[in-house]
Amino acid sequence: MRQMISAGVPHRLRQRLLQSSLGLGLGTGLVSLPALALSSSVGPAGIDALRLHGAPYFLTGRKIAIGQVEIGRPSVFGLDKVAYEDMPVDVSRVFYLDDLADPNQYVDGHAANVASVMVSQDKALTGVAPNAALFSAAVGPIRGRSAQPDECLASQQVALSNGGDVRAMNFSFGEPLRRDPRPNPVLDGNALLTQCIDWSERVHDILYVVAGNQGGGGIPIPTDNFNGINVAYSREADGLYRKVDFANLSSEPDARSRSLPFLETNVGPRRSISLVAPGSRLELLDPDGRIRTASGTSFASPHVAATVALLQEWGDRQLRADTPHWSLDAREPMVMKAVLLNSADKLKDSGDGLRLGMGRTLVDEGNRSWIESDAYRDRTIPLHAELGTGHLNAYRAYQQFNGGQWLPGAPVPVMGWAYGAVESPLPPTDLPRAQAAILHQDYVFETPLQANSYISATLAWERQVVLNDDNGNERYDIGESFEDRGLNNLDLYLLPAEAEDLSQAIWSSESAVDSVEHLFFEIPATARYKLRVVYRQRVTDDIVQPYGLAWWAVAAR
């Protein structure tokens, strides 16, 4: 019965079968039915979001809008014949490109599956943010051409929905390089769709979350973005989602596409994977409410996008209550990015809190943990090639966010976040990094940090992409283009509290190519420390460079 129920029975019939079976004394065989893969991935074995749904948090994404762009779209009752009343996946509005969707047009199973991860209200297959308002746009069929202009148009339409207040956008699709119209296309961040989402993130204040497929035959555009989050997927091992699935195409693939003579990977040393989330053998809801099992990064990224809705509901609650150390900066995409990446699980805590209370040890395809990687040893590499900064943990992200906002120049607690800025009055320069302008902001911990504990800190800022707005309407229109104005270079240092010379740094993250710096380091001695954000090199015309920063450390005992 369990197999039959989970193999394709519509939601309404499944509920009747479940009730009937329990009444016939088959309860023992069905007790485990609610522990299906989607609920498992949303629960403590996965991202631990179900904990936030209940007391005392009651975070379900209520009054928070999130978005989705796909080739197709989920179904909507009253619009599409396949949908029925009380659908477990309730979508607020659906579009085709930049207009309202027509009845029964481009309804798609994949889009519905992705939407169910985010907003399903099914009791057995509960989504991450079941009460969030989901706006979804379909691009329509792609027939051997680049649809990047259409995809950009659809993304803009969703970003402008809900009065322009959409907090996160999920991309569970992409474009292969073979369809990119540029001569000799590479993953350098300058495909039209990649530039579009980096532009939209900055202009529309929306965090883009992208399924992280690179490699031979993958969908690498727009995984070469700078301003979003790219997600790999994990599978269960020993009862936890704690291992990157072997089917992932990572930042550094070793397989070539049949149609291209080179690897579909980022130009230079910049890596693509930011975060890991569950994506293996998830039970998901189709447009008609039937259940299917599927795997892939397509279903990992919506776990991240919907977690933003939970965090933003909490942030808005603090703003309404006028809680100290909260401001509208809590809505900034770079704050969300820093919070999500910094709170990720890397190493399971032994119970003493020295590993920041992390719930799992995440391992790569070779069963190696984050601290066995070059990202742990090399100050110029902020992200693990397969693991990014670690595995999404929604509850830990809530804890990180709940640390509140703090300003430089005054003592800060061991957990918190900041939305700050550094300034460089000097013009853009091509001088070597050591000779470039160096300005900084310090965040000094108010208490000593415990020896042999870990500190995690993440810095995120934006690449500046602008729209070549030919008609001056401040919107993207088909035929228009974007211009990459560049990425300023920021670094992140851990220093003794009284130190001023960067040569005294205990550790640092100093990538010259990324828009993220991340350090995870074991504190050598109980003492007072500080984090320093350094403006290493200005590239753009803007004197001021905003950033999001999150940190988590352990106070001395």
C-alpha cells in the first residue's frame, strides 16, 4: 500500500487511502508514510526547517513573496484543468514571460515539483515555506536557440511582482554553452542571462538561487553568476543528508561536452558551488497532485530559496516589533547570502559547542570533509569545489540571523551580521594588489574567544552590472544588453583585537576573483580577536562598496 500510494496516486485519493488503511488496521505498515523523502529533507535529517514551523517560532513564510522561473510553470486551480480545489501547492500568480499565463498553457511537471519543495502544504510532503507567496513565470519551449532574452524578461516580471517585493528567486534550469550566441562562449559571467540576474539582484533587491549544474552536458549558464547562490545536492547517508551525490556536476568537472571541445567550468580559479542542500530521491508533487520521485540540483536549490522566506518572515517580525539591532538592512540580498553560507554545516559538533553546534559532517564524493580540502588550507580559496561553504541548515541560519545587526567600531557579540560599506577615494587602478588602496572596517568581539573552538565568517558583495537601457524605461526589453562594470576586491581577516598590521593576521580569506570571502578556522588561544573587512582594490567608479557580513564564534568559558 505504501508503495502504491507513493507511486502516483493523486493527493485527494491518497488522503482517502491513508484514512481507509488506518481504519482497516494497517496503521503499522503506514506509520512511516509521513516520513517521505521531501518531509525528510525539510526535517532534521535534511535542513531542519520543520522545527521552525512549530512553536515557539511559527515561521512558515507567511506574507513573504518568493519567485520561480522555469521553462514551464506549476498548475493553478481555476486556471488549469489539471488542478483541483485545495491543491497542496498554492501558487499566487503565474506568468508567461512578462504577461499573465493563459489557461492550461505550459503547465509543467518539473516546475510543479520544484514549487512543491518550496510551498507544499501537504501534511506528509510539507514544503520549506508552505505559507510563502510563490510567483512563477514560464519561458515556454526552447527550440534549438538561446532563450536568454526571454528568460531575463520572465525573471524581471517575477522580480517586479508583489509590488516589487520578492525576496528570493529560484532558478532550477539553465542554458548550455552550445546555445550561447557569443563567439567562443565561456563561463566568464558575461552571458546575457548571467549578467541579467546579477543586475536584477542589485536593482530589485532579490537573491537568486541557482541549481548548480556545470560540466559536460550540464546547464552551466547562469552558474557563472557572482551575486547569487549556486547549490549542489546531497543524498542521505547514515540517516542524514550528509554526502554530495555522485551525480553532481561540480565547479571543476572532469567530463567534456560532446558538442564543445572544452570543459564547461568557470574561467580562472573562481568556483561555482556556494552551498549544498538535499536533492536525492525526493518525493515531489506533480501538477495534478500525484507524487513522483526525482533527484537533482533542481530540487536542492528551492530548499535554499524557500529558507529565505522563513528568515525574512522572522526579520519582518523583528522590524514590526522595533527590536533593537534590526533595520531594513535585514532584507538586503547580500545579508541573506552571508547568513546562509556562514551558518552551513561542515563538521558535526561533539556536544561541547566548539564546532558551533553543527549537526553533521558533510563529505564530498571522495568522503573528505571541508577541513581536508584546499579551501581550508589556502587563504585564496574561499569555497570548496564540491561543498561550497557546507550544507544548508535552516535552523542554524535562523540562529545566525537572530544574532542581529551590528556596526563596526563598537564591540560585537560572538554571533551576528552586518550590512556595512568600505570606501576608497582613489580612482580604479591596475597597480599590483599590494600597492592598491587599502581601507577597512573592524568588528571587535566584546569577549575573548575560546581556544580550540572554531570561528566561521562570511563576507559577500556585488558585482556591478548595469542595463544599457536604450528606451530609458528603466526595465529590460528584448534586444537590450548589459554591461559588466567589474567587481571590487574585498578581503576578510581574523586579527588579535589590538593588532593593526595585516601581517599579524591569525587567518584570512583573500580571493582575488570571488565576490565571497569565507574563513573557517580553529582559534589557537583564548584571547580577544576582531574581524577586519579590507577594501583591497577598487575597480568600479563607485567610491563606496556595500557588503554583507556574518560571523559565528564561541565565547571563552
